[in-house]
Amino acid sequence: MRENKLRTLWIGGKRATNVWLAVPAAYSTEIIAHQGFDSVTIDLQHGQGDYASMCAMLTAVSTTASVPLVRVQWNDPGEVMRALDAGAYGVICPTINSRAECERFVGACRYAPLGYRSVGPNRAVLYAGGDYLAKSNETVLAIAQIETADGLKNVDEIAAVKGLDMLYVGPSDLGLSLGREARMDQTDPIVVAAIDKVLATAKAHGLAAGIYCVSLDYANAMFAKGFDLVTVASDAGLIAAGAANLQRQIKTI
Amino acid sequence: MRENKLRTLWIGGKRATNVWLAVPAAYSTEIIAHQGFDSVTIDLQHGQGDYASMCAMLTAVSTTASVPLVRVQWNDPGEVMRALDAGAYGVICPTINSRAECERFVGACRYAPLGYRSVGPNRAVLYAGGDYLAKSNETVLAIAQIETADGLKNVDEIAAVKGLDMLYVGPSDLGLSLGREARMDQTDPIVVAAIDKVLATAKAHGLAAGIYCVSLDYANAMFAKGFDLVTVASDAGLIAAGAANLQRQIKTI
Amino acid sequence: MRENKLRTLWIGGKRATNVWLAVPAAYSTEIIAHQGFDSVTIDLQHGQGDYASMCAMLTAVSTTASVPLVRVQWNDPGEVMRALDAGAYGVICPTINSRAECERFVGACRYAPLGYRSVGPNRAVLYAGGDYLAKSNETVLAIAQIETADGLKNVDEIAAVKGLDMLYVGPSDLGLSLGREARMDQTDPIVVAAIDKVLATAKAHGLAAGIYCVSLDYANAMFAKGFDLVTVASDAGLIAAGAANLQRQIKTI
Amino acid sequence: MRENKLRTLWIGGKRATNVWLAVPAAYSTEIIAHQGFDSVTIDLQHGQGDYASMCAMLTAVSTTASVPLVRVQWNDPGEVMRALDAGAYGVICPTINSRAECERFVGACRYAPLGYRSVGPNRAVLYAGGDYLAKSNETVLAIAQIETADGLKNVDEIAAVKGLDMLYVGPSDLGLSLGREARMDQTDPIVVAAIDKVLATAKAHGLAAGIYCVSLDYANAMFAKGFDLVTVASDAGLIAAGAANLQRQIKTI
Amino acid sequence: MRENKLRTLWIGGKRATNVWLAVPAAYSTEIIAHQGFDSVTIDLQHGQGDYASMCAMLTAVSTTASVPLVRVQWNDPGEVMRALDAGAYGVICPTINSRAECERFVGACRYAPLGYRSVGPNRAVLYAGGDYLAKSNETVLAIAQIETADGLKNVDEIAAVKGLDMLYVGPSDLGLSLGREARMDQTDPIVVAAIDKVLATAKAHGLAAGIYCVSLDYANAMFAKGFDLVTVASDAGLIAAGAANLQRQIKTI
Amino acid sequence: MRENKLRTLWIGGKRATNVWLAVPAAYSTEIIAHQGFDSVTIDLQHGQGDYASMCAMLTAVSTTASVPLVRVQWNDPGEVMRALDAGAYGVICPTINSRAECERFVGACRYAPLGYRSVGPNRAVLYAGGDYLAKSNETVLAIAQIETADGLKNVDEIAAVKGLDMLYVGPSDLGLSLGREARMDQTDPIVVAAIDKVLATAKAHGLAAGIYCVSLDYANAMFAKGFDLVTVASDAGLIAAGAANLQRQIKTI
């Protein structure tokens, strides 16, 4: 089975970059996947991807060595399994608030006896290889997003769920849920403390830790702080920021 | 009929920005159209748009004040008319090499007696208003791309075609066709001279002049030189450049 | 933030028209949205829209002043949030049978602390404006469909859910659930009494009331009865009725 | 091979109804095809259909007895053949101005030795039957649209092209080309005379005659005048007219 | 209402063939539906179909007499209802583990008072006829997939759910769940015994029984054993097997 | 630049297999591309692919070592260039009847000074590498289809066109054009002689020769006869043949 390069990086003590994909187009996906980022995340929650565009985008990523992750719309077993069957090498599940929710999610990522994932990896065998059934349980990543006060409160028991691989911080929702601002690149002490708690809990349980960032400086700071996977940009953000930057500097006369 | 803001700008002595769209997605289009550029070009030649995505992208642009242009795949009357019927406020036709080719193109943009455009402006009436048939001949732009040695040789008689509104320089093809490099932001004296000739010819015939650029500096220089419409970026370019820039500066450890 | 014209109308003592969209095409949507109806509903339950066509249709509606509503497939938080993120200015949730179901639904429509909607309004910020996060809770509409015997029984406690904006009657399901006929434009006294009860309950709780109609006369009667939003037609119905009418009157010889 | 019901009707001395399809959706197509019209026309010129939606719409029509016609974007052999391969039982070609243009068009509709259509009827054999190659030349319809002053001038030699089956009047373009108004349901004496000439020429050459109408009365008048196929409505027109009619009669209070 | 040919076959003491569809394309669907199989299954769980392609594929199947079934992604009422509204004549629900799960599923397939299916059969009335509401409860098939140790343990009470029509064996998941191999065409005695138990339980409750096979011999053996519906192949399997067979026998020199 | 494996094979004295793709789906394409065939052909003429599905299919092929070819709809420069820009490593042009037609086609495949291909290889640079502009002229294949009496008559001058790489026989059209049967795997002596002439002409001009086959035996015979590329199957054919084979052997009781 094709290795999961993220696992390989982490085993080697390295960190991984990630780019978020909100534009449901194979072409923009393929451009980004060719830039050398360690992984990309096809976002089915707040991005505009759906199942059909996800398949097209996973195919586009498969032309490169970038590891394809999918953030599902919600903690729905059918949707989680579909993402994996289509060749995702990891699933990020939003808004995990409790151990039970995490078990439901992780179970959907694992074949029996570790979970209840149904057998039928249609594109996954093309992408990963013929021994997919035997090795996928130890290859694909199950990633729980911690982004609420409840998730934070229960983060230790969430992290203890067998088969979970990573805690991923959603800073904007986390801020809002804690009664602070809904923004990225948080500097609010209360939210920063919460982020640090998630990071520490992940480490304590031998899990990887990830976080979403929008500025280069903040992303570099998160690497320095110890995060294993840092989302450093999104396709929509690159377009908007690049365009706004031009608008400021163009002198039409 | 909704005004063509490009004409209004030029009449007022102003210049217009333009962004090129190669990603066939309404969402990325809508993001860019909201950044305040005067116009966008949906590229059906070297972009990945086709008729269906063009319609979706034109609809996305219609939520803003940005003027939607379409570059057609080739000088084909059916395709030119289809772009206009769908609501394009201007068509850029690639590789115009002669007066006859230009007449064929411009004729497809104009209703009788000025041309032979067939009547059936399906989306255009929604976008432009109920008086579309009466006013479209004087509103929508016919833009000939000059990008070959032949086009350059015949540029004067091309510019003389009645109903043509703009000459648009394709620097990469023009360079290659002149035996120089196929690149944007040309500084090769031979190609620069050719570009200047196109600009001067446009001005001599009372036409607008446009050009495709990739760097901010070159774009500003082209505005300074007198071009009326300058393509200052593309969606694919913004993504690739932004991503490459990040890659250089990210410090994963 | 762009106002919600439906709220504005109601505050001004006015009523609102609505057209139902079952055909998953941006073009037919744009035609209808240009006819001046106060709102349209993209139907993901019994219409043929899905997430991708919903995005295209929301974009088409955004070219007009018509307010875009979405009826979701089922009371699923992920789907409700996705509709709002894409720019819906209201969500209609089918088959609300109890207070708990209504709370689950309304919570998905509201950011903390009023609900648990996740932050990521991708198209919504383009449509509504940069202050979306601050103002969306008081702008977008949460609409519960009352269409079962259980929903009717519990209508008072459903209407009491904080953050709910409207009760919307589904006459066909309501009739069937009450052991009567599954039809629109109900005249069966038992169903009419149920409809009146929903209307009265909405008014008692300070909510708006809506209902689906198929004939002009019934729609006008519902406005006269006091409904604040009346669905007066559907795209599929307009096509079928218009075509059937023609078939009756065409004389081929 | 499945019969062409239009030919059967005409042989039996009957006339045929037709509905125009501009909305690129299989669902609206299937609704209309179930209303009992003798034929439908998928419009790739002024409608929003393209090759992919045409295939979907042809499939939808194939669930009924309505005969599927396609109007191509332009007189392009590749496009004409593709429509037939996908199962169209007739092709309408816009803007036929001369005998040569008509021969180019009709040749693309016929296999050797009658024409130069390339062999590969992918969906057509599913729709029509295994003997498609043997019988399609005498089954599918080649229909030339007469809608310009040139077409009118040369209508007799156009009608003489072997293998042509019908002359179809495009009233709006014809009016404009003759220096009159670009409108449907023409009553201008000059345009009416032109229409009559096309009809008479068709009859003189043993061809069928068709025309596009928008009002019921005009359509009935055209049947009475002797047209063999009359387009009595379009999907977009049904939607717009039905919606406008409602708008006039709705009393929101 | 159009009969459900599967019911007719079974009433007549006959068995039914089925082909699985994983490729989300109307064209490949239409090819297979024309081969004379009694039924096809559009797979939304492990196939690449989604709602939009399912609609297109159901339309393609509607051009033939083959009965269209849909396997839904998960036991979700909204999704089950959507498949039926679009014209599926039966729904296969994966991973039914208990009576409660089966009731939830079957209830979504039946209108009140037998279930809680919501009224709005958009395409279904086109496919089935105007009396759909009155007759669909006794026409469309509700099929529970038994493919886990829990499902096997509870198979008797699952089979007792009123309104259920068939038990369908998923051999691969069943094997894995029983601690054996995840493979089709099971010969492992433990799994074979489980399959036999499902078959016997179906018969004891007067239900039909179905099973997924990949080889011709195994499929024939399952018919001989008494299964009423046997999936004999999939589109993806036909392509892969045919291609692999060619690869073995081609002699390039 | 990524090598063109077909050229490498031929230089090494080897022959190449090819599979035809008529189903416009990335998934079936990816399945076939993983079977180890040397090349595939995405058919835009008689297959159901269009530009958008071609891009998706090219992306799917790019995950494998199989060489992607595209057969265009017609000899249209814009379409030829678009296929190459999207990453096709060869274009097959149907119905080349004369030297002039061949020059028009080959010119569209080559950058100046060898041809007039316009610069803008959007996906091609992702697939092939950053030196695409410099090396594509010697890498991508220009393939003329000989399939008419005229093409046969002029085959020598067609083969002499500089830059042409292969003559490809379309046996069905060729048979029909010669007054024989329109069928594959021709055994008619007149058509066989024509095929042999095309093969010999290709060899005489140092070009590769290719042919479309449907049976394994015929394909092997064509390899034995000296063809350099043999189309050994199509996706649609594999599905239909596999399904028909099953139908013959299934014993439902």
C-alpha cells in the first residue's frame, strides 16, 4: 500500500504543511498539489466541495505526492466512509465534542474489528494499491477537530479514543465558543491557552496536533510551538489576498 | 441597457484593470469579481472554461459591477454569439491575422445591418435589460487579439474593420511568432517594438488597446505607456504565485 | 450586511411572495428571480437540487433582489450550515415534530452563544457583506415546517423555540398525516382547521407564517387569511401547467 | 429501427407540435416531454444547452414518445454528427444561406454514399435499435433554417438539396435581416410575405415546413396556413410567462 | 402505476438478475440497462454515484424495462426519500443491525399511515404514473442489507418489520464482521452458514432474498440455492475484468 | 519533459496497446488506465466525452503511466490546441482527406515555426513539466485518421506532411466510403487492401501506423501485420460484451 507520507514525516521527526481547498475545481487543486505541500485538505464543510468534486479533486491530487485529506461536512459515518473509499488518506471531522462522538467518527474510519467501516474502497485501491484492505487501518488518518468549549472540556477523553491519530484546532469556532472573537491566528490569551491545551493533550496521548492558520508568521509560529501539521493557506485565501494586494498597488494611470 | 463600464471609463479618460480566469469555477470567479477589478476575462482558449462553466462564471460576475469579457476558443461565429447571448459584454478573439478574419469575427458580434449575429440573447437580456436588441451593437466590445507576425503585418487593415473596439496584445504568442521567446512581460526589443506598433495603430484608429501582463511592475508600465485595458493577473497565477511564495518562506521546524 | 428583505417587508406590515425551485438549473432560476417575486426557495428535499446546483442557483438569485431560501433535505446540522454558508438567507426544515427537533435545527442556524453553527460563511460574505458574522444571527431566517400530526400536536412548544422565525405549512404531508388526502390547496375541514391552528400559533408567538399553494386563488386566499409568506408557484409547476394548457388549445389542423 | 414519428404524422397528413428547450436540465426536459408534444428541440444555439446537457436531455426525452430534435450552434459537421450520434432524430441548422452551406449540412447528416457522416452512433443505437446504420439515412431529419435575406433569396436552390427534409423559419432573424423588426409572431407584411415564400418553396419541393411561434393564436394560425411542424412554446417562455402572469394577479394583501 | 417487474417475477415464481452500477455516468448505465437484466442497482455507498448522477442514471434506466434500485449511502431518511422521489423502484439500505434501524429505514420508504415518507415524488410520477401516491407503498421495494454479526444475530426481528420486502446479503462485510475474510463469493463455512441463515430467515418471513456475487458460477449457484435476486456483475467489474483478460492475451509482437 | 512512452516503445522496436474511452467518467477511465495498457484514447468524436470530461479523464490518466491520446470531434484548430493544452500527449484527427487538411491539423499541434499552435499549455505543464514549451513539438503526437476513399487516394501526400507522426485506420468509415460494409475487424478484400496500403504508406514515410479493432484475434493479427499501435478495446465495448456474455450464461433457475 502506498505509504501515508504524513505518518512517515512524523515518524522521522518532521512537520507537515497543509493547504486548504475550498474551490471545487480539479484544476486549481492540481496547481496547488504541484507546489510541493505535504498535504491538502478538501473541505466539504465550509468549502464548496461536494462528493462529486471531491472525487475529481482527489484524482487531481493523486497525480502528485501530496497527501489528500478530506474534511467532512459533519460526523456522519456514510460520508466519512465515502471520503475514504474515494481515496482520502485522512479524514478531519468537525466539532468533536465528546468521547462518544469521537468513537462514532473513528469507528467509521476503521474496518472490523477496530471499527465498523463498510468494505468497498472503490478509488482507494487504485490510489493505494491492492493490499488496501489489509493495511488501511494503520495508514489512513482519523483527525478530530477540537473547536468548542465542550470539545476542549472533554479533550482528554477524546484523545484517548483508540485509533484516533490527530487533534486539529479550529481557531475561529473555538474562539467564538469560548466567548471570544471568531477569528483565525488567535492571540487572545484565553483562546491561546485553549490551543496550548489541545496541543499538550495531543502530545500526552501520542497523537499528532494540527491547526488552521492564515498568515505566514502565525503558521511559522505554530510549527515552532510544536504542531505537526499546519494549514498554511487556502486556495480561496490565496486568490483573495493576491487580488487585494494587486488592487492596492496597481496604478491605472 | 446596463452600461458597459469599460466604455464609460475610457470615455472619461480612465484605464481599466482586467483579471484572467482559467479556473472553471463560479466560486473563485465570484471571489475575484468582488475585489473591485474593472473587468474579468473568462478564457475559453487556454483556460479550462467551457460553455457550461462560462455560463456559471458569467452569472457569478453578474453579482458585481465587474465587466465580463470572454476569450473564445477560436474565431468561430457560433461560439462568439453564444458568449454574447450568455451575457458577455465583450469578446476577445485569438489570433486575428487578417482583415477578413477580423470581419468574420466582428460580424458575429453585431446584429444586422452591422453584422450577422443571430437573435436570441438568452441570459444577456437578464443581465443587460429588456432593450438589449436595440443597444447591444453599441455596447458590447469586439476585441481582436494581435499575436502573430501576420497579425502584426496586417494590423492597420485589421484595425480599420468597422465595429472593432480594441486591439489586444498576446505577448507570448507574438514573441514566438516573431522568432523570439514565448514569454509574458516582454522586454525583447523586437517584441517591444511590435507591441508599440499595435498600441500606436489602435490609437491611430480610435480603438482601445489592451495587453496581458503577469507582474505588477510590467502592468503598471503598460498603463503608463497608454494601454486602456491591462490584464494584471490570472486566478491560476495568483494561486501558483501565492503558493510558491509560501513554500519559500515556511519554516516547518 | 445586506438586509433580509423579507424581514423588512414584515416589519412594514407587508406580505411576501415566494416561488419554489425544483429544477436544478441556474438559468431557470435566474429567469424566475428576475420576475420580481420577493423570495424563492431552492428545494433540496423534493426538488432535484443538490449542494452543487444549490450553489449555482444561489449565485443566480444573487443577481437580483429576490431573497434566497433553501429547504434542506432533512434536519441535518451539516446540511443546514452548508446552505447558510453558501448564502441562503433562510432555511426551511421539513418535518419538525417536536421541540427537540426544532432546537436542533435552529441551533444549526445560529452562531454561539445562540446556537452551534460553525464559522465559515464562504459565499455568504460575498453576498451579504463583510460584517456577516456579527449580524447573521439576526438576519437569516430559521423556518420550521409543520406537516405532521406530531408537529401539529407540539406546534406550541415548537413555536416557543428561541430563534425560530417562521412556521411553514406543508399541506400535502399534513393532510396525509391527519388521515386525509395528500394534496395542496386543502379544503378538507380537518386540514383547514390544522392550518388555521398553525397560523394562529405563529401569530401568538410573534412568528411569521408561511404556506405552500399551487393555485392563484388559493394563494390569494392565504394572503387574505394572514399568511406572511405564500409560495405561489413552482418552476416545475409553471412548466407543466403552461404546457398542459397549450396542449388543450393547440389545433394542429 | 424506431420510427420517426414526425415522418409518420406527415405521411398520414397530420401536423406536429414542437416545444423548444433552452434550460439545460434533464428534469425540466422530462416534464415537458411527458406532456404529449410530438417533438421537442434541444437548442444549442440560443438555448443554454451544450453537448453534455444535450446528452442528458436526449436521454430524458427517450423515456417518452416525443421526437427529439437538436438545433446545433452552427453549421459545423462535427457538431451535427455528434447530435445524431447521441440520438437526435433530426437536426436543425441555423442560418443556411446558400446551396453550398445546405449541402455541407445535409452531408453531415447522411452516411455514404449520400453524405459524409462518420460512423459511430453511440447512443443512437440504444435509442433507435441495432439496424441504425442501415436505416438512419431515411429516418433522421435534416432541417435547414431560413432566416436571412440571403437564405430567402436562395431558398429554391437550398430546397433542392438532395436529402433535405424541412425548411424551418426563424422569424426574428428573418425580420431583422430584411430590415424589419427582430420579433416573433411576425405580422409585418414584408416578413409575412417572406414566410409565405419559404412555406411555398418547401411545398413545391415536397419538403416539410416549420416555424417558431410564441403565442397560441399565432401557432394555430401557422398550422392553419399549412406548416407541418410548429414550435408552440419554449421552456423558458413557459416559466417567464407563467411567472409574469402570477405577478400581475397576486394580491399580497 | 407502472408495475414493479421484480414483484411480478417473484409472484410468477421466477428469479431476477441485477447489475451493480459504480460508474457515475448515464451512458454506461444506459448500455447496461439495454442488455436485458431484470434490474440494476445504482450504488451511492461504495459506487461513485451521488444525488445528481443518480438522477441522470435513473433517467437512463427509465428508457428500458430494467427495474432501477438504489443503494443509499447510509440509513438516512432524507436520502432514502430522495432516491424514491427520483424514481427508484427499490432502496437497498446498508448495514441494518437491529429492528429499530430497520423500522427507521422502512418507515422512510412508506407514506402514512405505514411510514413517514414525505410527499413529493418529483421524477417518480413521470416514471411511474399519476397514481403514484396511491400505489407506491405496495410497489417500491424496501431492502435491508444484512452484513454484520449484529445484523445476523437480529435477522429474525429485522425480517419481521412490517413493510420490509427483502434481505440482501453483503458477503464481504459479513465475512469481515464474523472475523473471516472480506471477500465476495464466500466459501468459508462460517460465512456460508451465515448466508444460509439469512436466506432461510427471509423465506420464513415471506420475504425475498438477494446477494451480491462476482463470478458467474457463484451467481448461478446462488440462484440454484434459492435467492430471488442475484447481483451478477458490476460495471466497474466488467471493465476491469475485461481489460485484465485482454492484457493477458494480447501479443503485441 | 515527461517522455512520450509511445515514442520510446517504437524507438525500441516495440508495439503499443491502446484502449478507447467513450464513457465520459473519470472513474472508469482511471480503472482502465490502471490495467497497464500503453495508451488510451479519449474519444470526443463518437464517444460521449466533451471538453470538461476530457479534462477530468486526462487527470485520471495522469495518475498512471498510460499515455493519454484524444480524438477530436473534427479538424478544428481551437479544439486540437485545447486537447494538447489540457495534457493530451497525442491528438487523433478524424477524416483527413487531403494534404491541406493534414497541414491544417498538424500545424495546430506544433508551435512556431513548425506550426501555429497558440501558447498556453495550462494542464500540460503540470503533467509534462516546466520545459513543455521547448520540447512539446518533438513529444506530442499528431495522428491523422485515414478513413475515406479520398483519404486513401491522397494517403501518400498526407503522409508526407512534415510533423505528422502516425496514420490511423478507421476501418468502419473506410469500408463504408469504399462502398463496402461499415464494420470493424474488416475481412473484405477491398478494405483489407486499403488497410494494407495505409500501413505500407506509413512505413514508407517513416511514420507509425495504428488501427481500431474490436476482437482480440483481430488485434493480435494487426500487431503481427506490423501496426505500431492497436486499439484493442473500448470501455463501452468491454461493458456491453461482458454484460452480453453474462446474459447468455446466467441460469436464473
